[in-house]
Amino acid sequence: MRLHRLEIEGFGPFLDRQVVDFDGFADDGIFLIAGRTGAGKSSILDAVCFGLYGGVPRYESGDKRLRSDYCAPEDVSEVVVEFSTTAGRFRVTRSPEYQRPAKRGGGLTKQASGVQLDSLGDDGWVTLAAKEKRVADELDEILQLSREQFLQVILLAQNRFARFLLADSKERQALLRRLFGTERFDDVQSRFDERRRSAEHALAGLMASVTARMEEAERVVTVAALGGDRPIDDEAVPAASGSGGTETRLEALRLALTRAEYQAERRIAEQDDAEKTLTAADAALVAAREEKKAQQERDRARAALAALDAEEPQIVEARQVLERARAAEALRATITATTRAEDARAAAATAEEAARSAWEATGTEFPEPAAESGQGEHGAEVSRDGGSDTRPDAIAALETWAADRTRESGAWARAAELEATAPVLAAELASAVKQVSTASECVDAGEGERAALPGRRVELAAQRDEIRRLADRVEDLARSHDAAKTRRDAAVESARLSGELETAERRLSEASTALAAAQTELAELRRRRLDGFAGELATALVEGEPCAVCGSTSHPAPAAHTDPVSADDIESAEAVRDAATEAERGAAERFAAVRAELAAAEARAEKRTIETAEAEVETAAAAHAGAVAAADSLPALEARLSEADARAVQLENERTESAAALATARESLALIEQRSREAQESIADARGAFGSVRERLTSAEAQIEAAQALAAALAEHARRATVLIEAQAEQHAALAASDFDDATAVQHSLRSSAEQAALDSRITAHSVQRAKERATLLELELRTLPEDPIDLAPVEQSATDARATWKTAVDTANRAQSTAEQLAGLIDSAASEHARSADQQAEYQVIRGLADTIAGRAGNTHKMTLETFVLAAELEEIVQAANRRLSDMSTGRYQLQHSDALAARGAASGLGIVVFDAFTGQTRPAQSLSGGETFLSSLALALGLAEVVTARAGGIQLDTLFIDEGFGSLDADTLDVAMRTLDELRSGGRTVGIISHVESMQEQIPAQLVVEQTENGPSRIRT
């Protein structure tokens, strides 16, 4: 990997964009990043690390102040790193998160961090990714180095040299784990520990299962008394939990199982014998019960047949009643018809009598029949005895009289309707009179308002014209108001600027005084510097060495350096003078700017005071408000004037409508008066001698109804008499043809359908039951059953005893068989689990041995974990690579050695580093080295670590290397050795950047990047 270009803006101490071209140092191979302490030398490496990985090694914890403190809110913070690998040339542009001005609403808002990765192709730069996650993934693939590896092999930051050399095993393990990614070995250790615990738990559970099954089996043996002469108990069974004790207990249990199986076979044989006895007893009981039931059925059939024979006379009588009822049923319709005809004729006679009484109650004489009508169909006259001698001509006379009276009352109905609506007609007449009066009043009222309307319109037009003149001045008054406000604001601004002008003038005077003092101080220091040059040269004289001025090696009277002034003092004074000059220039510019602003403000105020300008603003505001109010009220006045014109038109239309309405009302009144007169004349004619037309009409309707009812009653009576005569003749003929003497005999023999069905059912049931009982009795009599009752008690007792014996045998056999099966299952399960536990015990021993070895326990004498063991191998390679340089840098005196000695008090060990001193032939801790020796050892170890990490990363090529470490602790000879070592790193086209402020290194390395602070504070980079 090679860095080509770095751009920094708004990052760390750098405000303006700074550009570093690393390709410019490719020919030199090694370059120095120089500058005063705090100028920002290390910030260049911070920018490289931030651009590639988004983080800075110096800010691994705490506040990540990446954005420059010199940045204004709107300034940009950005780092651009351009580099190349075997995969191509790439550019990363990254900016941190910071606060910037909000685009809307004022204030500050968070500017999110951003990153973009570009690749250089034939057509220029092409964006590969612009999301942090995508960029990180792409860079992992391109760089093939994690951030920790990058900081260890390319960017060797401050304080990282000695940290690795002087760290204890635990700290060194944490660093090597991040560099070599050996967390997987720790995972292997965790997985083996988990397997050990799982195997231990599984084995313990299996052994507990075996013990539990054997204890349960022994309990079953004890409960079932299967122990024989030596019962199985805690004394008879060995208490050892090993395989020997388990086998002995299993053997004893198997003997108990044999006895249990023998007992189960015996109990099953006893169950079979009891079952045969029970079967015979049950068969005897069933036979006895069957004989008992047949005997009871025989006795019941004898009794039933005797009862049926005793019931035979009643059945004969019922059969005779049923035969006469069926004969009388044939005459039921004829007799019923005669009875109904008699009832109907009697009802018709009663109705005729009632109709005749109603007719006589009306007080109307009976109408005379027509003279030529003669006698009716039956040749009889009308009589009151209700017989059948009704005259048809009387019926016709009544119907004719009713029709004539109906036609006469039809004319009275119209008069009755007029009489009923007389109040409504009177109300219409009164309403018509009121409408005529109301229309007359409307005509009179409209005339008064129409006369007053022209004067009101003239008054509204005058008001509108006046307000329109005021409204036309709104814009002019608004401009006057704005001009007054401008003059007032300018007057206020003039007063403020007058105070600022005095302040600016005072500050200008103070700045001029300070500048004069700074210039005087600088001139005095320069004079003292020139006067003290002889003393300064004298302090550098060394006895026996030539003087830099005269070349003499003897210095008899060196000048005294009593008033020393250094170049730094001169530089500081110049900086004070420059700052005072800048302050004086700024004060003068501020004074001129304020004076120009004051003149412009006084011109805008037009010589008004603040009070006068404020009064003009108030006057102009009042005038403008009045004009605006007038303009706002103008539409309302226009609307009122339009309403007056519309009202005039409306009044004219209303006058026309009122006149038409008055004429219509008068015409309606005349028509209603005519209708009222005609109605009174019609009512008087129809009323006659009655109090009202309705009264006369009601009387006529009652007479008509009575005449019609009497005619109908006479006709119905005659018809019912004829029907009765015909029914009686039919009945006499039917009786003559039957076995009955008269209708009374028939009525006595009649039975309802339900009664006939009941009689028939009783007769049939008796016959069927008698036949059934005879058949049953015949079959039972043939079986020659005993006459005495059969006793079931002895047989039932025998069956009960046999069943109890069988149940006891079944329960005993089931318990014995269940005990044998349960004991066999427990023994088989315990034996199987015991056999399986032996295999698991062997497996557990193997897993425990591996887990303890990997975790540094048990037989691991060095107490090293698997991860520590792997890292120890890596550390040995690192130490070998470091010794190749340390031997040269220490002229063969020192060699680093890996130590796996056990640490005190159980501390982590296995990754120790000691130093072998060839002068003493002994090893000693790295902490015993001097400052310079520690630096050389740390540098050699860091370079060796870089080589090993590079090899583990796939042998990537490192073309750029940075070392940020203090070389000031080295003497001149050691520094030369370190420089020779660094110079060797240039081989193969590698570029090495060194950060240091040691003057001798500045003299030895001509290619330099100088970081210096500007007068305003931010730093800049120059080559």
C-alpha cells in the first residue's frame, strides 16, 4: 500500500485546506514532518487514519474532537486520502459529524458524517460506494488490514512503541489478539468447556437414572416379598456406587424377578380354575331362572284366559250395540236435515215478527198492494200467526214503497251537505272581507315609503362621494408614513452610531499607543541582542577548541553575557508588534466605517430629531389609518345606495301587485256572497217541517230500512216453511224402509264415530288376546313344569360365591403379573443405562482432559491456554524478526527473548518478553533498560511486529510507513544507529515519514514537511 495525496480542511488544528503530496518524497525515500510542539504534526497521521477507518488513535476514548475549533459554523470539515494497492488506485473522502447553520428557521443543526470511496479508471474517478457500511466493506477488501494492524505496521503512532515492549502478558495478549484475530481459539476453549460441562451433567444424570431404577426395583421386591431367604435391603446390597456394586445389586434383582415370574404363573393357573367353576355356576343359575320365568308365565296365561272367558257376555252385548249403531248411521243425514229445517222455520218466524214491530214503530201505514195482483203463489193472505200464508203482493208493495222513498231522499242529501258546510262558507265569506281590507291597507302603506325614498338616496350619494375622495389618498398617505418611519429609524441609527464613533475613536487611540509601545519594545530588544552577541558567543566557547569568530583555541577573557536576549525573545516581540499593528489597522478601519455609516444615517434622517421624527410617524400613521378605514367603508355605502335604488323598483312592483291583489279579493268576495245565498234557499226547500235537513233525511232512511227488512223477513219465512215440508216427507219415507219405528228410536241407537271405533276395537282386542293366551298356555303346558314355585336362592348363592372366588383370583394374578413386568422393565432399563454409562464415562474422561489442557488446567504445567499458546508462537516469530535489527542497533549486546515462565500469584503468563544482555550473559526484564535502550528495543520490536503482521495479512506490500515517536531521548551515536535502521527501510521504493522536532534530524533529513501555526491560530503545512 502506498499513500499518494492527503487533503485536510477544517480538521484538528487546520482550518483552510492543506494538501500533502507524498509522491514528492518518493525519490528521497525518507522525509521529516517537523514543527513546534502543538503545531499539529501528529494530526497529519490522525487525518490519514480518519480518512481510511473513520477513527483516530488518539481519540479511542473520550471526546472525539475531530472538527477544528477554528471552524465557523458554515465552514466545511473534510479529509481526502488518495492511495494505491495492488487492486488499483483509490480515493476516500470523509467528513465527521458537526453542527452547522440550519437552512430554515435559524439556529444550528447536526450535519451527519459522510464518506465516499472512488476508484481511478481509464475514464477518471468512479464512485464505488457512498454509505459508511459499504465503504468499510470495500476498504476491508482493498486494504486487507484492520485498523489495529494498520496502526501497528504502517502508522506507528506515539506511545505505541514502548507499550508493547513493557506490557504484561495480559495486555500483550489483548494487543496480539486484535492483530492476529485469535478470538476463534478462545471460542474453541469455550466450546470445549461447554462440552465438558455437558458431558459431566449427562453422565451424572445417567448414573442417577440407574440408581433410581434399581432403588425402585428393590422397593418392588420388598413390597411383593420376593426376597426369599435373603431379602434385598441396605445391608444385603453393597453400598458402593461403582460398577461392582451395581452388578451385584442387578444380580440379586434378577433372582427376585425369577421368583416373581413363578408366582405369576401359579396365580394364572388358580385364575383359570376359578373361571371354570364360575362358568358352571352361572350356567346353572341361568337354567333355574329360565324355569322360574316359564312357570310364572304359565300361571299368568291361565289367569288371563279365565278373565277373558268371564268377559264374553259383555262382548256379545257390545257387538249388538255396534250393529244397531251402524244401521242408525244410515238415517243420520235425513233426521238431521228435518231437525235443521224446523229450527230454521222457527227462526224465520221470529225474524218476521221483529221486522213487523220495527215497521209499525215508524208510524207509517202499510202500503196497499196493486189491485190486479191477485193472490200469490200459495193463494193465501197475509197473516200475523207466522204461518206460511204470506202474500207475495205485500212483499212487492213494500219493496216499491222503499224504492220511491229512496229516490225522494236523494234530492235532500245535497241540501244536507250544504247545511253541514254552512259554517265553512261563512268563514270563507269573512276571510274574503278581511283580504279586501288588507289589500287596501297595503296600497296605502306603499305610497308613504315611496314618497320618502328620493330624499334618502340623495343623502347616501353625498356620503359616498366624500368617502371616495378620502380613499383615493391611501397610497399617498402610505408613502408619507413609510418616509416618516425611514427618517425616524435613521435618527435612531444616528444616535447609536454617534456613541459607536466615540468608542471606535477611543479604541483607535489605544491601539496606536499599544503599537508604539510594541515597536519601542522590539527596538530595545534588538539593541540588547546586538549588544549581547559577544557574551552569547562566549558561552559557546570550549577550552581547546577554536573560536567560531577568530579561530583561536585559547580564550583568555571571554565576554560576560549579563543581559541575554534570545532569538525566541525577538520572535515573540515581533509577534506582539505584528499583533499590535493588526489591531491598530482594524481599529482604524472600524473608525472609518462607523464614520461613513453615521454620515449616511444623518442624510437619511433629514436633520430630524428622534422626537420630531416620532411625532411625524404618529401623524402619518393616523392619516393613513383614516384613509384605509374610509376605503374599507366605501363598499358598504355603495351597497346601501344600490339597495335604495332596488327598493324604489321593488316599491313600484309592490304597488302594481297590491292593486291587482285588491281587485282579485273584491271579485272573490262577490262570488262567495252569491254561493251563500243559493245555499240558504236550497236548505230551506229540503228542510220542510223538520228542524233540519239531516233530521228529515235520517227519518226517511229509518222508514226505508224498516220496509226493506220486513219484505226480506216475509220472503225468508215463506221459503223456510217450504223446505220444512219437503224434509218431513223425506224422513217419513226413510223410516218406513228401515227397522226403526220412529225417529226417537233412531236417535237412541245413534253413536258417534269415536264410540263405534272404541266398540269395534274392544271386540277385536278381546278376540285376539283370547287366541294369543290360548296359544301361550298350550306351549307351556307341554313342558310339564312343576306346580310348586321354584326356589332360586341356593343357586344364586352358589353363583355369587363362585364369582367372588374368581375376582379374587383375577386380582391376585394381575398383581403378580404386573409386579413381574414392572420388575423386569426396571431391571432391563437399569442394566441398559448402566452399560451406556461406561461408554459415557470413558468419553467424559477424554473430553475433560482436552478441555483442561486447552484451558491451562490440570496437567498443563505452563498454565497456558490454547490462544496463549498460538500467540506465543507468533510472539517468537516477532522476537526473531526484531532481533535481526536490535543486534545491529545495540552492536550485538541485546537480544529479545520470549518467556513462558509462570507469573506470580496466578497472573496470566506465557507471553513474556525479557532482554538477554551479552555483556552479563543474563536475562533481565525490559523495564530495566535505559530510555535510549528502551527506544531502540521498542523500535526493533515494532518493526519486527510489522513484518510478521504483514506476512499474516497475505504478504501485502507496504510502500509507505510513518513513525511518530520522540527521538529526543537518544544520544548522537544511538540516533545515528536509529537513522541507519530507518534508512534501510527505504529499500524497495518504500517511503518513510518521521515525526520529530529534534534539530539534528532536521539537519540529516533534507526532505521535510513543516507544520507551523499562523498568526491567527490555525496551522498550515509547507514543504
